[in-house]
Amino acid sequence: MGKPLTLFLELLFGGADHACDQCDISELFWAGLLLLAAVQLAGADATVPTADIEGGADNHLAKRYEGSFIVSYEKFAYTDFTVPLSPLKPSADPEARDTMNNRVFAPDKKAEVEGALTRIAYVLPAERSPLEVLRNYQDVIAAAGGEVLFECKKEECGGAADRSSSGGGGDMSLMMYFFHESDVKDAAFSNGACAVTTGINDQRFFAAKLPQDGGDAYVTVQAYSLIDDLYCKELNGRTIAVVQVLEPKARDKKMVVVEAAKMADSLSATGSISLYGIFFDTDKADIKPESEPTLKEISTLLTNEPGMAVIVVGHTDNQGAFDYNIDLSSRRAQSVKAALVSKYGIDGGRLTAAGAGMMAPVASNDDEAGRAKNRRVVLVKAN
């Protein structure tokens, strides 16, 4: 490929006639492919937006700064959301890494909430500073009767203050606490991708709470100057505001509780059964009260089958470091075992708890729907 690359450079900078004096068809083919790729990339560069992307819309709790345009938009009907309420600090385990091999950072204080999540990235008008944008959003929160719970700027926020959602092998950034570049749905080099994956400067952030019917809503705003001199250079120096709004919403309870008889049938036929009726808070191993119907059915199964022993296996999605997820899934499995022993009187000798972490997915981890299927407890027949 050395000569085709040389031909590519000559085609690009020296003209076709000069480049093709001594070249054959295969070399021209590869050089042409390289040239086409370069043209496509050049055509995909960011541009100064003049309209919102298709499907983008303001959230009614935190509308835009006048003159802004939506360049990235994503909405989740129901998901969990962790709101940092203190600066990010490095994990006590120096070997803890996120999915991009960055050192894990997390806040000491946080609010773990669930509901409908809207995530919007705006490009602000020229010559608007991140601080000015942040203060305007805080005015909106105050006018609606809300409360700012945490505010930080630049390095004070913790983690890498010059990174957005992109990069690996260093320190996590504040944005990576919410999502990574692999979660971004916008096309490469688009305005949306540029807004949330480039280098950043003058980072500003706040998290707030807004009282709503049915519970509190949470709003986070992260504003910064975009830094790039390549594909995103048209937006270099422009202020970006990433606004996330979590609104309270009752979870649709559509998971059917698997009855003991069906558990027995599955264990007899395939040796295992996946259960989605055991619930935990994000990053925790404490069983939530709504798990009781499924736990009761497991106890009925084991009572009806006194000679049966099972392995309780915890599974996670791929969010977070490998070792962390192994530990979390193991602790969750231990919690299920402990509940069956203490609350339902099952002999602990019949139960083995184990954690598989992210190692046995049943769906893609590329979207929330798939990740939800991977977060489960599996019963495996042990005898």
C-alpha cells in the first residue's frame, strides 16, 4: 500500500496527469479509494448550524438560550440517571477502569433517580461564554421554584476537565460520568458528534432539582467551549450546552412474574431460567421491595422441589469496568440468596451465589433496551 498512498497524495496535491505517469490499474484503484474517502470525510465536516436537527425539541423544563440550535437529541422513555452532587474523585481502587480504559472517577454525593430522560446538545450563538449560558439556565430554574444542588467549574468538577465524552487510557471526564462516545448516536464529524466528543475548555456545570407533580425533576447543564482545529473547526471556540432533564414517571410494569411451575419447566428443559423481576438500584446490591413477587415464586419452586439445588447468577450490562461488574453481580446474587434464606426459610446449602458480570449477554449492549435485557438474575440447576 506504500505506492498507492503516494499516488493518493499526488492525486490530491499534484494532479492526475503527473501521478499516473508510472502506475497500473490496481494502484490507481487503491489511490482512488483513498481519494474518495478523503472527499467524503471533507464533506462530513461540521458546519455552523442554522436550524435544529430533525426530531429535536426543547424540554419544557429547561428551554434553550435564545439563538441556540439543537445539534444532538436523545430521549429515553424510562431509564435510571445518576446526578452528581459533589466533585468527581478518583476511585479508591487505582486499577478501576471504565469501558474506555479510563481511570474511574465518581462523586461522593449523588442522587440516583429514574424516569423519562431527555438529553440535548445546543450550539450557542457566537461570543456567548459558558458562564453566561450557565447563569441563564440557573435563572430559569429559580423562576420555576427549583433549587441548584451542586455547581462547579473547570478542574473543580473533578476528572479530566479538557475532555468531553471521547478518549481512553486517561482520566474520566464529567461527561463520561453520564455517557461515552460509544453511546453517541450522531454521525461521525456531524455537528452533534463534534459538540460532545471534541476537546473542551472553560467547563461549567450545575445540577438542580425542580418540584413536579408526581415527584422531583432533575436538570443538569454542562456548558463549555469546543476546541478543535480539524473536522469540527467551524465550531471551534463556540459554546456548547449539554442539557439533561430527568422527569418523574411511573415505570411501566410489563414484566410478567414467572410462576414457580414455569421456573421448574425451564430448569428441567434447559437447565436455567432468566428472571427480570428482581430489582436493584443503580450500582447497588440492595433488593428493592417490588422484587418480592419473584422471590416468592423462587421460594415456592424450591419448597416444591426439596431435592433441588440452584446457582443464583447475577448478570450486568457492559456499563462500567469489568472487575467492578463482576463484583456488583456477585453481591446482587448474594443478596438474592440471603433473602431466600432469611425471609423464606430456604436452606442456604441448596443455594450457590455467583456473579457473571457482563460476560454472558443475551442482547446487544449498544442501546438501553438491550442493556435492560442483560441486567438479570439467572437460576441454574445445580443437580
